[in-house]
Amino acid sequence: MPKVRVKIFFNIVLVCLFTAGVLLLSGDRREVKAGTDDLYKNLEIFTEVLRQIEKNYVEPRDSKKLIYGAIRGMVRSLDAHSSFMTEEEYSELMMETRGSFTGVGIEITIKDDVLTVVSPIEGTPAYKAGIKAGDKIIKIEDKSTKDMTMMEAVKNIRGPKGTKVKLTILREGEHKPMEFLITRDVIPLKSVRHYLLTPDIGYVRISNFRSNTLKDLNKSLDQLEKNRKLEGLILDLRNNPGGLLNQAVEVSDLFLDSGVIVSTKGRNGSEIVEAKPNNSEKPHHYPIIVLVNGGSASAAEIVAGALQDNKRALILGTRTFGKGSVQTILPLSDGSGLRLTTARYYTPSGKSIQLSGIKPDIELPFAPESGKKKKAPRHFMREEDLKGHMPREGAKEGENEEKRLKAEKDKRIKALLEKDNQVRHALQLLQTWDIFSQIKSGS
């Protein structure tokens, strides 16, 4: 870049940063003067270093890359969740919240200066490969993740469908690093699925909070409540890494008639979000048990905290991740973006869950099946299993397919109850809810 262009560029930078500095500082003129003096002094050092690099560095360097690198370093010094995004990275993030993307399906963060898995997204390649919440990623391919930003890690992990990526992880309880070779795929954005565990007790799993989560949840509840009075609901937020704050607020509001949902406190003061009166034709007044674990973070913790503090649900499981900060996505003039921590959030009782997380009402760790695997009963091939088989006489079109889908769903429900002690315990509590609610303590 010619020296004249460099000078003009940095004059613009100085003016912009000066304006920002004035806006952010208090009204005291002496404080403003001191702040801007420091700002100019530090920016002079910055421009001096850039000129020295441009003039004396052993090889020419692109000025835009140098500026972007400096911005990345500045933002990285703030906290683990703030990051600077190039135009391409910003576009990918927008696509992730509204459309689909290709990758392995994990939510990551930087914890204790190590790239850490918050949780795998259910049904994705990472989930199927056995990646777990709390896994520490020390290498992507053969590249160390030390000093790697989250956006750099995301960029290295993602890739075209069908290609492979190798992740080297450290896992608590394992004596040596583990390697996972994972085939990338399109990551499904459907965040809600549901089952009827009994004729009157429903189960809803929210795997993440995206732009369509509330809409999908309403559809699931409509189907669960169709032609029946629901007596209880299990809301599964385990390994839910969070997502959009507004969706967490809307989901909480769906089950509350009044009270505070969440409060946020930023640089410019606090904001309290209260539940709106629920005037729905189908009020959801049945008992609720929310399942959480160490992979439940951010937006999932907002929902769990709101329902817990408003005495609307029992929380069952293990302590949540503990991410109590709010990030705002700010588009920048050249198409790039800034993910900036702008506030801390608090549960209705005024408690910050940063680091401490949500503590369950009922502490119950997940206990995987132990002992020998039961031998699966032998399956005999039948006529109905043959592709293109002749339908039975008098059968309506599509009836056999409906039966097959129902059988598959029943099989998944049975497996869920057999293998998942937390779901099983929550179901038992809901089945005895009426009995215990009628028992009054003696005075």
C-alpha cells in the first residue's frame, strides 16, 4: 500500500476511534480529555508498528490482513466468547441460525484457554462418533489448537459434505489423547422432537435454540395435546448448547403466566424481561420436569432458570455448563462482523449463573447401561420386509407405511426408557405427581 493511502486510512481510523471513545466515556470533560489523550497515544504506537512492518519486514504483507489480525488480537483479549469475523465467517454464522451448514455438529467454546466441546448436536456426525460434552480439542488435523480462536477452529472443522476431519481430544478419565476421524455432513437444524411416553405424559427434546424453535415446539405440543388432557411433560435440555436468546425467552414465556424470565445487565444499565400473560387457547398448566446436564448452556440455562425460579418446573440432572453472558452480533461496514459480549444475564431470583451454572432440584447423574449387552432377538425376514411387496387385501393406501413408522417410533421410545435413567426417573415422578401433591405437611 502506498504511504499516502496508509496515512489517509489511519487518519480515518483515528477519527472513528476518537468518536467512539467520546461516546463511551462519561460526561466529565477531564475524563474525556484523559481518555482521548491515551487513545491517541496508543494509536500512534499502533500506526508506528504498522509502518515498520510495511517498511522493514522481510516479506511484503497485505495491509488488510495485518489490520484484521490486529483486530482479532484486540477482541480475543476481551473474553472467550467475543470474536471478530471476516465477511465469509459472518455470512456462515447468519446461515447457521437460519439455514443449514456443513460440518461435524459440535458447539465449542474456549474454557481455561483450551478449545472445549460444550456439547455435540444430537444426530450429527460428531454425536454418532462419540464426541462428548467437556472433551478438550487439542488438535484439528495435525494442527495444534493452542492460541486458536473459536472462529479459526470453526473454519478448520467445517468443510464440504463427505470430506473427513481428524480431531484429537483429551477426555477426563482417559490416560492418553483420543483421535476421531469424522465425516462431515449437512447439520440438521430441526431443533425439536417429541414422543408420548404414556397415553398422558409427553416428552419434548430441544437440541438447540434456532430461529424456528418456538414454532416447532408449538407444533410438537399441539400434537401431544391433541384429543387428550396431558398430565405431565418432560422437557429435555441436556447437551443443548444454547443459541438465540429471543427463542429462549419465547419458550420460557410459553409455560409462564407471569413473573420475570431473565434480566440482563450491560454497560448501559439493566433490562428485565417479564413473562406475558398466557392467553393461549391451550394453556400448558401441567407439571413439567426439565432435564439438564453439563452440556446445557446459555439459552438452555435461561429456560431452566426461568422455570425453576418461578416454581413452574422441577429441574433434574446435573449442574449445567455455566455460561451467563450475552453476545450481540454486530455487522460492520465492510461485510465483516463482531460477536461481542454486551451483558451478563441473571435468573429471576437475581442469581448470575456465570461459571456456577443451574443447580438441579434433583441431582441425578446419567448412568449408562452396565453389564453384558442383551442379545437381540433373531429377526426373521417376512413378506412385509420385502421391497415392493403386495399390500394385503382391503388395506388402505399408505396404511402399511404408517404402521412401519409407528413401530419405529415405539421402538425408539422403548429404547429411551430402557437406556436413560434420567428420563425414566422423571417419568416416575410425573406418574406419582398427583399423589405427592395431595400430601400436606403437618403443622
